[in-house]
Amino acid sequence: MKLQIKRLIGICLAVVILLISALLTYVYLNDRPGGFSDQRMSKLLGVDETIHIPIGKTPESAIQKFRTEQLSSQIIHEEPVEGGMILFTQRASSESSNLQMEYARKRILGWKWGWGGGYGISKSSSNPSAMDYMSMPRLEHIESPFPIIFGNVLNPAIKRITVETKENGTQISTEAKLVEVGAERNIWFVLLPSTASTPFNIKALNEEGILIASKEIEDPNDIGSLMIKD
């Protein structure tokens, strides 16, 4: 009887070790540069060859390793999200309003770039914008916290921003987060429900809650500006 119990325990331990080994092997094959995860990302990007996304010890290093051409950009805000970290970066420019959003995923092997994008909009002294934005949709078959809309707040009168969407005929209003990133400088972003779809109605309000700028967007990949209402 004791021999059978010992044999059973030995078999169970062997099975557990095999399962752990198989899991670790899959994690390595999935997350390594050029692995299964990168192959899925390559298909999403429409490239023929598999991209090799490097692994970093931190979200910052993961982004810097992948976006080697953007080392001159300054990280102005980091936001923890489910599954990873969102980083906002900006280049110094007096001629354009620009902002870059990068998503780094937390993996067992470290951190990896998961998605990102940015924009630059020329400034106009004759007709200045109240705020600008970029909309990025949810990614199919890729883990991410999207859809997201983000941008710069360019008019200090704006104290609150909401984005309205419709789901199953019901109107849902999601509050954006405003973050101070410098002297009298704010950026804004809103993480929408994964089921949210266009049109998106962006509304900017002043301290009294009065609507001062709004815009409805139909394109989930849209970039643009909002002007103060006359």
C-alpha cells in the first residue's frame, strides 16, 4: 500500500513538472523576440516578415528599445492599466501640438511594446484650437486596454472632458482623465469600454460645467482638433 502511494505521488509530481515545463516553454516561444506574439503583431501590421519586438526590464526600456528613432522624445506621463503600462511622450516643438502614446505589456520574461501611435498638428495663431485628439481602436486578437482617445488640452478654460458612446441603443458617457504634465499644461485621455464603437461624441466643459467645445467623430482612427464654441 505504501509503495503504491509513493508511486502515485511520484507520478503526480512528474505530471506537474511536465506541465510547468510545457507552460514555461510556451511562454518563452510566445514572448521571445520573433515569437508567436510577434508573429500575430506582424500580421496585424500587414508586414511580410516577422518583426522582433525586444524585451525590456521596464516599460520605459521596452519602448526605447523598440522606438529607437524616438529617443529624443520625453516621457511626460505613465498610466498603469490592466496588463501593462501606457506611456505618453512628446517632442519639444513650438510649431506643432504633438503627442505619442505607447502601450507596454507586462510579460513573464519582462516588458514588451504592445501598440502605439502619435500625431502632430500645426499650431494656428489666427484660429487656435481648444484641444486636440487622436483615437485608436481596439485591436483584434491582441491584448490591449483599447479603444483609447487622448490628446492635449490647449485652452485653460477646459476643466472636464467626456466621451459619449452608444451600446445597444443606450448612451454611455465616460469621463476622461486630465493630467497636469507641466506648468499650466494638461493632457487628457479616456479608456473606453471594449465594446464601444463610433460615433464618439467628445465634449469639453468649463469650471461651471458649461459645454464650450464638442465634436462627433465617425472614424475610430481619427485625429483632429476642437475649437471653442462662439
